[in-house]
Amino acid sequence: MVEFQPSSLDAAYAALSHPARRAIIARLRTGDARVTELAAPFDMSLNAVSKHIRLLEASGLVRRRVSGRDHWLSLEPQPLGEAAGWLEAYRTFWEGRLDALDGYLRENVDG
């Protein structure tokens, strides 16, 4: 089984726990964006969006680059891959268990 650093997984899953942060991640999948661009679709203050962005940065999911007065954000996919890898180990486990249950039911239940 693959070993993961609990702190990085915790940070990634905590960052992904809010719909606004997931929306920011989804937008950054299409390319880098300025903070003001990311804030535009939300019905919240720029300060509130900035707090979400800082949490994404702290989790390692987002990287900031400053160019003059513009703050550009880009997606850092590695933490997402680590989180997906952790889930994948459990998906494989449960698929095996469900396949065994299916085989048992097919052999032992009249239908």
C-alpha cells in the first residue's frame, strides 16, 4: 500500500471541503488567473475570497506569482494526485469486497 503524509492529505481534503475552493480549483484547471478574476463569480467580498485562496495556498494546491500589482494564481496538481491515490487504495479494496459479495450471492441465492 502507498504511504502518504497525513498532514498533506489533511490539508488537501480540508482545502477541498468548501464549494468555493473547489470552484477556484476547477477554474485554475483551465489556466492561471488573477485573484480578481477568481473572485468575480462569487457573491462574497474580495477579502473572503482571498481567505479561501490563502487556505488553498497553505495546502499546496495553489501557487501565487506576483507581477507588478497583479497576483496570478496557478494550480499545483500534486496534492490532488496524492489525495486521489489515497482514495484509489480504498476503491480497489471495496471493489474486491463487492465482487466477492456478488459471487457469493450468485452462487447461494435463488433468483
